[in-house]
Amino acid sequence: MHKGRINVTSENIFPIIKKFLYSDHEIFLRELISNAVDATQKLKTLSSLGEFKGELGDLTIRVKVDKAAKTLTISDSGIGMTAEEIEKYINQIAFSGAEEFLEKYKNQANAIIGHFGLGFYSSFMVSKKVEIITQSYREDEKAMFWSCEGSPDFVLEETTRSQRGTDIILHIDDENTDFLEDFKINELLSKYCRFLPIPIAFGTETEWKDGKQVETGKDKIVNETNPLWMRKPSDISDEEYANFYHDLYPAATEPLFHIHLNVDYPFNLTGILYFPRIKSNFEIQKNKIQLYSNQVFVTDSVEGIVPEFLTLLHGVIDSPDIPLNVSRSYLQSDSNVKKISSHITKKVADRLQEIFKTDRPQFEKKWDDLKLFITFGMITDEKFYERSESFSLFKNTDGKYFTFEEYKTLITENQTDKNKSLIYLYTSDITEQFTFIEDAKNKGYDVLLMDGQLDAHLINHLESKFKDSRFVRVDSDVVDKLIMKDDRKEVNLSENKKEEIRSLFEGSSPEKSNLWVQFEDLGEEAMPVVITRSEFMRRMKDMAAMSGTAGFYGNMPETLNLIVNVSHPLVKKVLDDSDATIGTKVTEINTQIEPLRTRLDELKKENAKKKEDEIPQAERDEQSDLEKKVDELSEAKKETIKKFSKELPMVKQLIDLALLANNMLKGEDLSKFVKRSVKLLDEGKKKAKATSKKAE
């Protein structure tokens, strides 16, 4: 028997392993099984080269739990180790400056393991003692027994083993007894070892017999040694691709389609990526890509390893060029990982382009499901935008699809404004903005449907890409002003008249509604009153809401424009009623204001040429007094008109009709509108009856 000390420069390596690697302590099983796979594959290589002439036999790796003995054993039939190899690979942890190294990497658990040949020592994270029984494939070599209790002291002596290979026996400590539970080991094997290339057995198969499940004595193989992504695409059926997807994601709906990656230069990369059906809440869809290195599971948290928009895809990526045990920050800066990331982006774009070219009807059919993914890619990845420009689609309110170039051709003639800007009209909600869409279409315009959760970002992005173009939502203005032409009708009203109409409609507007009254000549056939939303303000608020931070614009109330159609008969009637009832009073106030304003304008004009200290005090006092009187009279005029407005139900009715058209009339206001409508209809009926009697 040989006793010794493990050759490390710091004796505290074991407590450090337990402490710093504890957050990832479950990976010990991955490390030990990966070592067993390596040992087995090396034997197969030696056999193929003729350097090992014996029978390979059963190469299955076996995992066994003994609850009574509190042990977990991993056994392989690989190359085994000689006493000399144990000394080299187990007893000499060869790196210098251990303490400096451990301090440097104390926050990067995975950087310690694997990168410095410490994979085997991860077993001490969960064990109070670890034993090795090993028999080398080399003839005339004795079987060896090694034992260590988590300190630098070890025992090494000869023993017997019936065949070549290695048993790693972990004596699980009291803090980690969950690793003696079958369900826990099954969970880890499924997570880390599901696709390893050597069969792994844990437990035995069962079958239903005589009304109960009974063990058959056959090994239960927990992994698929030749997973789908390692096979040639030409040998795989659509059904197999579908089945593999459902094996990976049992609860998922059918994917749209897949991409099989198979690259051997300038790096090795295999994998299968699936386009899932996603329409909203894409955050919960992330972390569905599984990253492997030579069929060993690395992570399913791939942000930073692949472009952000690709994290919406599902599937598997496998590359031996991706290191197995390193920190995420290392992965994100690794040049191979960056090349792989760029290549996957290109392959995804190429696949979409291919489907679009070969089967456009099918592509259009799937567009609504694909749109979120492609939009995300376009606004976050410049290279993807360039590649996707040719197959990205617009969808209009009639459900027709166009490429960007096709749509530009469609609208150029009719939707170019007087400043030579091309106006892309769009709606974010067909139901709520229905009347505006109809008005635009009646004018011969086409309207895009932009109701995706990332479309607010996409619109801003496209405006920066499309030359001399703007996106305008159909409810941001009256139809004649959505696309400004030279032949638009101008409203011919005096400033006094505008003030009076504004007061009339403000008097019946809901409190705190932030309605800004404006005037347009929209013709007798258009609506009497229309409510529009400022494109700029609404867009800023939308962006603030999507970013999750209110900010300056997010905290501002929504500004709505109340457009009064001065040529509509109902508006004309309201104005006539106003003139008939309070016209004399309003005229009297205007008569008082007019000379005051005239004198005020004269004073301002005279004093505009003077410096502040050159204006006589008497003139300053006169100007201040005039401004005060004008304000008082203007306020009196406003209050007179507003008071009358409240007594004239037709004004409130017209405003409520506009609110109703925008789905903004609810609750008590809606109830009052309905009752008022009935009352107005009843009054109209009585008037009609009276007129009929007179005629008789």
C-alpha cells in the first residue's frame, strides 16, 4: 500500500472546491460521466488503430445508487488507469500559484473545473470520500485502488477488478443526500447526459405484468447515442424532425419549420434549430436553445452566445469549439463563439429567403407567426436586417402581403405628399380605428396593419432606413391632413370666431380630457366632429411604455385633437343656435374688447423698438391695465359661451359621438349618451309631427 499527498501548492484546495463550486455542484455527475465517455472513446480509437487487440465487449457506462451504503458509483469499460497514470492525472494537480488563481476565479465557479483538469475533483463537492477502482487495458498492469477523504492525503494500493475500466465510488456526504435519490439522478442524467455518444445505464427497464410494473433485469439506457443533429439531413424524415422537437419540448405546439446546421469549416458546428409559433409574450419563450459541446450539455442560457433575437428559436447547437467549462463572460468574448453566432444568423436568413423564394404562398401563410421573430432580428441585428429586407413583408388591412419594394411601388403615386415624402399609413387596431381606416381607403389610400408588440420600434427603425418616408397612424389627423396635398381646403374663420367655437366645444368636453379644439372644412359628407391623436406624442408614449420606464413623455397626459368640421350641417346648426341665443351678448363683449386690443397692439408696436429702460412708466402701466381688461373680458366671453354650451345637448352629443367612434366613451358617460340620444330622437319625432300637422 502506498500513502501520499496530492501535489498541490495550496492545501486548502478541497474547501475551496466545496465553497466556490457549490452553486453548480450538480455538474459533478456531468464531469464524471464525461470522463467515462472519454475513456471509452479512447479505447474505441485504440481498437480501430490496432493498438488494442482485445474484444471491446459491452461499453455501457453504468450509474448505481446504494442508499444503505450512501454511495453513488459511475462505472465504465474504457481504457482504465495504471498506477503511474493515477499519479499523473489524479495526484498531481499541476498549476502554479494556487491561491492567486483561486482568488482570481472565486466568482467564476466553472472556470476552476475543466479548464485546469479538475473535473474529477468536482466529486468532492458532494462527497466525504471518493474511491477509484481501475484496471488498465494494458496487459500485465495490476488493478489499482485509490481513496481520498477530501484532504491532500490519499491511499493507493493494488486490488482486483474483473475487467478493464474504472469505478468511481462517491461516499455522499450528509449535506447532499438528495444525490442518493433515483429521481434526482434521473433528472441530472436527462439534463447533462441525454445525448452522450456512449450508452449510459441507470436502473432497469420495467414492464406491465400481472397488473403491476415489474423489473425486467434489462439495463435502462437513459441517453440517445446518435442524436438527430449528428445525422445527415438527407437521411432524416420530416416526421423524425417533428418527433425530436416534441422530445425536447413535450408541451410545445408544432413548429413552423427547422434549419439543420452542419458546418466543418472554419469551425465545427452541428445542430437543429426550430422556428416556434410565437405571437406575443416572447420573453417566456427564451432559453429554449440547448448548447452542447461534443454531445455534452453546456447550458440553455444562450443570451450573449447567440444574437438576442435568435434566443426566440428552439433547438440544439453543438460545437466542440465552444469550451465546456468557462464563464459566460468568456463565452461572450470568445472569437469562435462570435463566428458561430454570425454564421447561425446567416443560415437563419438564408433559410427564410429560400422558403420565401420557393414557396411564397406558404411563407405568407406563416408570416403572422414569423413576424415577431423577424421584427426582433431586424431592429437588433444590422446584418440580419440587410439580409431580411428582401423577404420581410408588410400586411395591409385587406390581409394582402407585400415586400418592402412591392409596397413602395403600390403607394408612391397616391401617397406622396407635397414635400415629396412618401407616407406609409398604418393602423395598430383595425376595430378601434375602423372609421379612420375607412376614410383613408375612401380617399384611395392603402393602410398597413402594424399591430405587433414590436411594431412601434420597427416603425422608428424603418423611418431611419427608408429615404424620404414617414409612417403616420390613420387616427393621427383628419384624412385630408394625413397626406398633405396642395389642394387642401383652408378654413376661413376670424380669430374671434375660432375663440367662440373653441369655447363652445370646450364647455361640453369631459373634464381632464386634454381635448385641443381645432377647425377643418371636411365637407358636408364627413363626420361633424373627429378626435385624432398626435402622432409624435402618442409614439413617444408608446415607446416609453414598451421600455418599462415612464420618463418625460410617459408621465404626460395623452393629447387629443377635437377637430370640428365647420361645413357640416349639424355644426352649422349649433353655431346658428349659439348666435341666436347669446350672439348679441358675445358681440357686445367683442365690441368692448376690440378698441382695447387695438390700443394694446399700438403700444406693443411702439415699445418694440425701445429698450426696456426707455419705456415710460405710464405706458407700462397702461399696457398692464389693458392686458388685464382684455383678459377679464375674454374670460367673461368664454364663460358665457361655455354656460350656454352646457344647456345645448347637441354639442355634448357631437363630442360623445366622436369619443364613441374612438372607443373612448365608457361607463357613466356612455349611459348618459344613450339616454340623451333617446331624448333627442324623441324631440325630433315631436317636431316632425308638429310640422306635419301644420302642413295639413
